[in-house]
Amino acid sequence: MTALFGLLADEFVETAARAVKEAGEPSYRIDQLRRWLYERTPQAFSDMEGLPRSLRDHLAETFVLHPLDYDLDMLSEDGTRKFLWQREQGNDAGRIESVLIPDGDRVTYCISTQAGCPVKCTFCATGYGGFSGNLSTAEIIDQVVQIRTRTSLAPTNLVFMGMGEPLLNFDGLLRALSIMTDSRQLGFGSRRITVSTVGIPERIRQLSRAFPQVKLALSLHAVDQGLRDELVPLNLKYPLDEVLDAVREHCDATGKKVTFEYVILPGVNDSADDAKAVASKVRGIPASINLIGFNPFDEAPYRKPSLKSMLAFRDELDGSFAGDVTLRRSRGEDIQGACGQLSLKNRPAT
Ligand code: SF4
């Protein structure tokens, strides 16, 4: 069955028109359905009051409304709320996560694009949880609409920083961005969307062309080739120098800054020399740098950094890098807040 949330705006109109006609209803029902779908999003077609019962029944027989089943959610003492969803396939590897992060007036949804991740970064819980495939466009959109409906907190920002490498599910990502930003669908501002990647040069270029207003974040974590190969194995295929060339082109083409993400791993990438090397490597790129303290989990071979060592690294970097350097608060640690930790923690024993 077709999942309506996977359809681009024109495809939706065509598909809805056919269904409405089959149910013997007038064409103004198409717009009623569109509003229900993108603006209010109930749990089931049967809840779409105002549509005739016969049309609701026909829609339920013909289409999938929510491809993700709600599994559980956990609320952190800092307000961060993490959701675990079960994919329709129904196996454990099909569980995915999304996170809602409130911060003053901002409400950020952190969205997944893959079930697990094939990149296997050594500091990331998702990488240890295996990989079972790309999410469909409808599954990406469903995270947004289900969180919105379940919390009544509409997002002010959307970040693709959940499970998976977004640029490895490129078609799904581009379609989702279209549905998120089209005024006939979710109508979300492109400027408030961030795509975070470990770096695939040609796809960064394509993304810049297709959605120049969407912000780019690059997971840096190391600038030494050997260390980055180890931490971010996709670096073996797409070396950092090539990635940074694409990032420079992105900044030139879009007029936007990029954000470099850097997870601090004690004794691995947090020396004063590391800080100087980072500043030197990205010099000339309009950017800010987000430092994130590593959030430990059982499988990872790293320790949690002390606040003192993180501040020392930040100060060292701040002294040699021209852009903003921020030390990001770790959110939702009490609920396995980092990407992939909740699903790893809730895997049934084998
Ligand atoms: S950090 Fe991103 S790319 Fe690396 S394993 Fe985790 S989800 Fe995948």
C-alpha cells in the first residue's frame, strides 16, 4: 500500500484525486485530506472528522497513514524526549529513534534517515547497533508528524542528526526535504533545517544545488588522516581533504557558514596540538565549531571527558580559530540521549 507521507506535492494531488474519485466524492475533498494529513495528522484515517465515513474507509483500505509504530518514549530531566519507533517490518533491527530537544524558545527535532548505520564510527552507538537499511521518505516524514501530534510541540528546527548518514539515503533525504519545505505540505522553512554528514563530496555539492538554504554540518572529529580513518571509516573512501573542498564550494555557492561537529574523546583527539591542527585545517572556511563531550555507552572504548579538559580544548581552539567555538551541553544523558543509545539499550537479549 502507498504511504501518503512519501509523496511529493504533485504526486499527492494526483493520488488523492484518484482515491476521492473512486470513493465517489467531489474534488474539494482532496484539499480536506491534504489539510488533515500535513496540518493536523491524526492517528488514523478514521479520525479525520468531516470526511464521509465511506471515504475514510476507502483511504484506510488503500493507503498507509503512519509507517512507524510508536514503541516507547523517555523524558529526560532536562526536557529532552527520545522516541523509539518500530518499523513495519517488525524486526528488532528495524527500530529507530528520534529526539525532541527543547531549549528556550527553540524546539528541535532530531530525525533519523537510516535504520542503524553502515558507517560504524567508533564513538557512535548507532554504529555498534548494526544496519538494516534506508528509511523510506514516508518513515522520515512520519517521525516529524508523529512527534508533533504526540507532544503538541511544533518544531522550530529540524536536524538530520539521528540514526544514519543522511547522504547515504540521498533520494530519501531529497524527497523528505521537498515535502518538509513545500508550502502545500509541511511548509517548514529551509533555513531552519540542518543536514549533518561525515562527508560525501559529490552529494554535498548536489545538496547545495538542490536546497541551497538548508544548513550543512560536517562531523569532523579529527583532521589527521589516520585518526579520522579510524574514527570515521568513511574517511577511507572520501578523505577529509576532498570533503573540505566540497564544503568550501558549498559555502561559496550558498553564502552560508558550515558547522563543524567535533566529539571530544579524552586522550584521542583532545590535545593542544589537536586543537591547533583543527584550526589550521579549516582556516579560510566560514564556519563555527561545535564541541561535544563524548557520552559513554558500554560498547565504546572511550571515556567521558572532564569539564576541565573540554574547557582547555575549547580555549586552545578559540585562540587559534577565527570563527565561533561552542561547547555544547550534552542533552538527555539520563535517557541514553546520544544517537543510537536508546535502541542499543532496548535491544532484546539474543
Ligand atoms: S556518527 Fe553518524 S555516520 Fe557515524 S556511525 Fe553514527 S550515525 Fe553513522
